[in-house]
Amino acid sequence: MKNKFLSQLFLFILFVICFACRSEENGIDTAKEIQYCSSQALLTLTEAPTLESIPNAIESGTSEWCYAKPGSWTSGFWPGILWYLYEGTGDKAWQNAANRVTTSLLPVTRKAVQTHDIGFITMCSLGNGYRLTGDEEYKAALLRAADSLAVLYNPIVGTILSWPRMVAIENWPHNTIIDNMMNLELLFWAAKNGGSSRLYDIAFRHAEVTMKHGFRDDYTNYHVAVYDTITGNFIKGVTHQGLSDDSMWARGQAWGIYGYTFVYRETQDIRFLEFAQKITDVYLSRLPKDGIPYWDFNASEYSSTEPRDASAAAIVASALLELSTYVADQSTAQRYRREAESMIAVLSSDVYQSRDKNSAFLLHSVGHMPRSREVDTSIIYADYYYIEALIRLQRLQQGKNVIGNK
Ligand code: GLY
């Protein structure tokens, strides 16, 4: 009896040691970093004055969150973080917190959309919530949101109108921004979960047209592609948040890499995988040594003190972990995985983690440089994609599929 107990104890200790070694492979102890995120998020949770106060950004030099309201394009990220904390720790307290904040977003899905951003808002919050709990109310809300987003689709152009307000303000008859790629995931999800198959067709066509017109010949992105609503022709590519019309805005390229990676996952069309690799390779080839981009890749041509954008790095790290699992050539796949791990390692260093400076996870992101808004700040979506990357890496370290299922 005693011997049996001792041998079971020995096996248990061996298992713990092996697991700890695996999770520290390549120097990243994912469990420790998720624990760090958990302690920071606990502070944020106690600071937020109401459920409708959704943490958005902490300006540099301050330690207080600025809050967004449900419906703002960033309002899905905080509940999404809470869901990932539940997934990463298994602690029900995070599930309860995630449920509370996610529920506050339900009314947003009952209104007609004003922009393309409903995919960001709902997939991070309700999407993760449904994936982890199977809550039918979340599912119904996601299906409503997808139908609402589809109203902005223009079949002559073949893409979603991203910013209806900008039609008159900027004289951009039909505008589609690169960020809009991220919202296609909601349409693919809905088509697979009881929504119309037309939602799949819209997402597919949007990705095809953006592949043709949303990028230059060198695979760098235009932030905004402007189209003629009558002929459907591409008119011009311009910027809104980047340095100039012909520069590579870092987060725009990151949205593209993340977007085309999941478009391949959802369609299995090899053209999208090849395109995801092309836009990844130009991004990687132009990175500074530490793997964290300047807010716009061309900004560093003027000064090496331009702010970095940790949010772009976190988005790309998460996307590369997924992309690395689809690429058949093993040396390329391993290179993407190594690049992702090294980005996560740098983001986890004392240069980028907020630690005792504020209660966000990360410092040094840029929201909207041309408007001097959120420059070198902590931003909620950097934190969201950082914890997503940690969870994805942990899953890979444990030999699981990179994307978690229910
Ligand atoms: N609108 C999304 C972004 O600023 O990246």
C-alpha cells in the first residue's frame, strides 16, 4: 500500500517536472506570464467603476485607465481578456467576471451597425464566451451581429463598407480599411453556426477583393482602399492612421496577417495561405532587431526614436503561432514559430510589461498617431492579443491544437 502511494507520488512529481520544463521551452514560461496577466487584471477589475466602464487605454505618464462604453470598437477586448483568463487558469471567478462584462454588450447587438467594428466587439467577447460555455444567448447575439454587419456589404465592389461616416467627410464613396479583415471571422463563424451561407460568401469575396486592391505590389497594406460604388472600380489607396499614403502602418499589416491566416483556416483556399505568408514575410523582413515594429515601418526612416507599437507585435505573434501550424514547409513553419516566440519573449520583458507602472499588461502601443491620440500608451487590444498569444503558445507547448474549442 505504502509502496503504491510512493510510486504514485513519484509519477506525479515527474509529471509536474516534465510539464514545467515543456512550458519553459524557448525561455517562455507561459504559466508564469498568464499568472502575471491575472494579477494585473485583478487590479483593473477592482478599479473599473461600473460594468459599462470598459478599460481602453492608460496614457503614458499616468496610471489610470481611460474607459470606453459598450459599442466602442475596443469594447470587446476587456471581456475577451477575462475569457482568456478563465481559459488559461480554469478559475471560475474569471468566468463570472467575463459573463458580467459580456452581458453588458448584448444591447449593442440589437442596434443597426454604424461601422464594420461589430466583429471586433462581438467575437472577442461573446465569441469567446460562446466557445467556452456554449451559452445560447451569446450565440443568438453573434448571429444578429453577423446579419447586421452584412448590411454594409456592397456586392458591386465585393467588400464591406467600413466607415459610412467617411463617405461624406472624406469623399470616399466606398471605403474598406485593412482592419475590416478582422471582422470577417464573425461572418465565417455565423455561416457555420446556423446563419446564412451568404455570410460565408461575403467574407470570402471581401478577402479576395482586399487581396487585390488593399495591398501594393510589394505586399504592404494601404490602410484605406477607396472604391467607386457604381463601377466597383478601385479608385485609390490612402492612409488614415499611418504615416503617409505609401507607408506601411504597422497595425494595418498586423491586421492583414492575422486576417488572412484565419481566412485560410476557414476556407482552406491555398491562395489565402500564400498571401498570408507574403504579407508576413515583408513585415518580418523590415522589423527592427527586437521584433517590435515602429508604429509605422516608414516612420523610422526619419527618426529611430519614433514610438514602437506593442499592439502590432502582439497581434502578429498570435497570428504567427496559428500560421506556423498551416505551413507545409517545416523550416518555414519553425521560423514563424520562433519569430512568434521571440516577440512574446520581448513583450514579456521589463521593457514592455507594465508591472508596477500600471495595471495593464503591456506598455508602448500607439493608437492614432496622426491625431496624437494614445501615443506610447497601454492599450487594451495589445493586452488582448498578448494573452491570446500566451494561451495559444501554451496550447502548442501542451501538444494541443493552436485554436481552442469548446
Ligand atoms: N481601428 C482599429 C485600429 O486602430 O487598429
